[in-house]
Amino acid sequence: MYKIATLNKISPVGLACLTEDYTVVDDLAAANGILVRSADMLSMEFSPELKAIARAGAGVNNIPVDRCAEEGIVVFNTPGANANAVKELVICGMLMAMRNVPGGLEWAKTLAPTEEMDVAKQVEKGKSKYAGHEIYGKTLGVVGLGAIGRKIAESCAALGMFIVGYDPFVTECEGVEVYTDLKEMLAKADIVTLHLPANDATKKMINKDVISAMKDGVLLLNYSRDKLVNEDDLLEALASGKVSQYVCDFPNDHMVGKPGVILTPHLGASSAEAEDNCAEMAVREIRNYLENGNIINSVNFPKLDMGVKAHTRYAFILKGVENPAEYIVDLVSAPLEVSKVMASMRKDGISYVLVETANDDVVELTGLPENVMSVRVI
């Protein structure tokens, strides 16, 4: 019986994918797997029983992924499962800003009939202050051409926009004029939308220098992570008019109430459909790992897929071995009748090796060398 703990409210659609071989527990120390959304796990101590963590979403900045690898815990995310929800909200934010919908909404709340003028006449007299611009024919710059960025590019092209893009790991994308130089791409865009992960390489990448390469009056949207933007530099650009508006899904003390800033309360992946999709994908990833040893969509181990197991499998995590598959076969070929072996390796030398035997016998492996960090019988 596998034990699964949840650190946030997980969609029942996802939990329904757990079979009778699983039970949901409150005791983290007993859990073999954890399902999480936004709970902060960075300072959490992990039990030796824990084998996998699945984040029902794309970002994993709330999980200590490298420490998990050192402890033999595989961390999964769910890329693409919430992409449509984020795409729709980005387009919503773009349209709100371009057509000055927030300003119009706030003004409409103040309307009241007077002796001199009814509401309809007030609207006709005052609506010109809230006239905006169409997105048709505008150039959209997509920074980050992953699952979300590509969906946005496709949908906005269908709305009549011209799409340019930049991604350090992508050189071609259908329907997108891809640039290898970020500043060169930004100079072409009337609207820029950010879709990169938050890490050391992207922290505050949208700064004074990068903003200077943008068109005057550019609209900037950030439904990725607030850490991508140097907010002091951005506020300066808003004050000067270099950036006309900033639409962001991450309210904080620095940005609330600032002129030219439109904030949504972290709604990007908060649709019922996205929560269902993410939860279902996260559960299936954990199940595939616990039941078959396969690693798909992990952020701290390379992909390894041996398919559905036919007989007993052994999963090894080891460190500092140059040829891990060959090493493990040499190590266990005497006690085990090996039929299949696959291996993957991280850049830091931590490896994952999956061995399937020719039968269902279970052999206890003892006296393994120190560079074998863990072994699990499946």
C-alpha cells in the first residue's frame, strides 16, 4: 500500500486517479509521495519513506529540488497542464489594458443619474476618455516559447497579430519569427509577454538595460513570475512613459496601487479545468514512478521510461559513477537475472538506474558500496 500526503487542496479529479493500492494520509513522515501546489517546502525535513513529490503546476520554486535529488527524492511538475488557463488570462489581460477596461469599469461605477443628465447621456459624453487600441495588426513579443508561450503565439496570431519570440533554448517555432537576441526581438514588439521560469539566470532580467531596447509605450505583461522583473526599473519606465502599462498576476507591496499597473490576484492557473488537469497529471506521474520506476516530467532527474513493468524492478540512485548502467549490471548480475537496464544522469553526477529482472523473485541486496545512495524494489 502506497501512502500519499497532500499539502494543499488537490482536485478530486486527480485524487480519483489513485487506485485501491493507495491511501491518502495526513502523516508526512509516513508518506511515500506528496502532492503539492503552492505550499512552501523549502525548509521542510523529509522522511526516508518519501520517494517522490509532484507539483500540480509548472513552477517548483517552493520545492528544494536539488536537496531532494541529494536525498533520492524525485520531483515532478505538470508542464502544459495549465497552459490553456494561463493563455486565456494573458489574452484577457492584454485586451483589458489595450482597451482600458479597468479604467472604464471604475468610471462606470461612479455614474448616477442627475437632474441635468441621465446615465446614458453621461456615458456618451464621457466615454472618449477610455478609448483604447485594438490588438489586431500589433506585434506581440513572446519571451519564452514553452507550452504556454506557444499557445499564446498561436491564439494571438489567429486574432490578427504578428508574433515574434525569444527563447534561449528554441531556434524555431511555427508561426513565430524567432530571434536569438532578446533586445533585437523586443525592439519589434508593441506588446511583450513573459513566460520564463524563475531561476538565477532569469532573476530581474527585465531591467533598465533590457527595457531600453523596447519600443516607447510598450505594454508589458507578466503572467510568469514577479522575480523576472526589476520592479524599481519598471516603475521608473512607467513614470517616463517608456512602458505604457504593466499587467501582472503577482501583487506585492511594491506594485499595488502604482499608476499604470494592472494587477490580477495570481489567477493564471486558477481555473477549475486547470486544477483538474494538473492534479490528474501529478497523480499519474507519481503512480508511474512508484509502480514502474519511470521518471517523466521530473525537474531534478532526466527522463527515463521503461514502460509498464513485466517483472520485478530495482531502482538505484547513485553518485559519482561514469557509466551507471554498466556499473549497476556488474554489481548485481550475480544475485539478479537482469533482463533490461536503463540509466540517466544529472550534470552533477547523480544517476538513476532502472533494472528489470526476468522473473518476479525479490532478492535482498546487501553490502552495496557507498556511491549507491538508495535502492528501491518495485
